[in-house]
Amino acid sequence: MIISAGPSLHGGNALEVLSNPESRLPLIAVDASLVKCLKAGVVPDYVITLDPHPTRMVRWFGDPDFLDNSKEDDYFKRQDLDLDFREDSERETQDIIKLVNQYAHRIKLVIASTVSENLVARVVDAGFELYWWVPLVDDPDDDQSLTREMSRLTGLPAFNTGGNVGSAAWVFAQFWLKIRKPAVIGMDLGYPQETPYEMTQTYPELQGLLDKVRIDAEFFPETVFSQTGEVFFTDPTYHWYKQNLLELLENTGSTLFNCSGAGTLQGERVICMDLSEYLVADLNRI
């Protein structure tokens, strides 16, 4: 089970279900879902982190320098899904540091060689068991491949990420852990219809690219989630992530079970089902 960090993870009961010892599965959390998991009493076996941002990513593990790192950056204040964190980030940061320190020794951190130095310092201090890798950024069979050079310099294996940590977690589960039919929760790759566009993750970057103060609906296409009939929308970034993942599924002949119950992740090789149904399903017949 891959635990991503979309809005459905905060609105549903999936973590409550997974906290039941009877539903024990190998659990892979993306970095942004780690704290939500731990607060719900779910300790993932693996956490995967990828993004090289120099200040933001350490937030997911408890950033001792959060106030300085966020002084001129409204990224979390504008759209963080953890409302407690948005309301009192200083107190929450201290609580997160303690919580992560408590459980880190039980978790294997699958950590990209491209992450920031402050994140490395934090996870080493917390006590994670680290497993390093190189993100695939171009064709490693090319003689001039940057990926091949990164792997040579570090001595680390490389794997495809699909451009984001959620897809990287799926690649890790499918091809490194050899889990044949992994499922995902919290992988919405979109937003509930009522979400203001300004609160989407990359809205400021999109403003800059388009040189617009206000971005209209044509850049936020809507889709109906087949299980519920609810409407969700995506943005260019998440749409690209979704297309990458669908392409990975197609090219590898793989199947992904989407138990998120929300979002935009649908396609020919994506089977949407309730988490409770997945936990009792005979996957050999699917």
C-alpha cells in the first residue's frame, strides 16, 4: 500500500483502517504523508523522499529552522492540508520533530541523492535507516547520460520517478520490492471542485509562466470520479504527473489499484476500488 498525501487522505478513514493490525500490509509512505500516518498510529515500513527543494522538504520530517526557511515563502501557509500546521506552525513543528524522532528508527527511508543538505542532516539526526538512490533524469543508455554519470559518481542505483514522489513510490513498490499489484491511497492528482485555484500547489509558478494575475478555468480541467460521481479538477502539474504514471503502467503492463476514493487518477490500467474491498480481494483473479 502506497500512502500519498492528497486531500482524500485528510478527509477519509483510510489511515484508521490501516491502523487495524488485521489489515497489515507493507506500507510505503511519501514524505508528505509521514506525519499524518504517525498521528493516526500508522508506522510505515518505508518512506520515500525525492524533491531537491533547498528549504521546503525538511518540513515533512520536522524542520528545526522552519521559521527562517518559511520567512519569505507562503507555500505551506497558503495551501498546506494540515490545518493545525497552518494555524500554529511553530508549535506543530516542535510536535512533529518529537513524533518523527520517536518512530524514525523503525522506518527505512528511501532517499534520493539529490535532496537538500538540511534534509539529510535532519533525517540522520532523527535516526532513520537510509537507502540511497539516484532519480532517473534522462536515458541511461545514452553515452552522454546525466543519470549514468550521477550513478557512476555515487555508486547508487537509479530508477524512474515519473516526475514526482508518488509515482516514484509506485516504481519502488512494483520493481524493487516486487509487489505485483500495489494499491494507492491519497493519490488524488487533483483537487475537490470547491478548492480555490489560488490554493493549488503550483499556482504562483503558473502565474509566472503565463504572465497572468488571474488564471482562468481552462488551465484547471475537471473530471468526474467514476466511483462517486464527484467532480475534481487538476492543474498542468498534476495532469503531467498523471499522464506519466499512466504511461509507466502502459509501458510495463502493470495494474494499479486506486483506493483513494477521490481525485483524477483513472485510466485503462487503473482499477478504482474501496480500500476495504482491496484488503479482502483475491488479487490473483483480477
